[in-house]
Amino acid sequence: MQPNHNVTIERKSLSEDSSPPTAATPAERLMMVWPLTIEAWAMQGVDITQSRLPRHVVHIERRGR
């Protein structure tokens, strides 16, 4: 039994695109996708309530010889 897939592919050039690209800053773009990121993690069962910043990282400086 083979699945029945109907896929339509449209090829457009950039000049044909009716929606202009957003003039948002990188920070604004991040804020646009952040809710989607939270939702994707929640769907995977990832607990995002805790900080992911490692607190056990240390820096050791050795004396020169």
C-alpha cells in the first residue's frame, strides 16, 4: 500500500514575492520566534523553567614558567 501524496510546488523569484521582508532588528526577530521556540520545546517535553546557564564553570590561570 503506497501513501497518496498530493504536493504542489510553486517557484517564485524574489521580485514576484508579494510580502516584503521585515525590517526588524536581529533582537526583534528573535522576539518574534521566541514563543514558537518555547512551544516547540514544550511539545518535546523539555523542561525550560530552569536556567541552562552552567554555574559550575571555573577559570584556572597557571603561573608562567
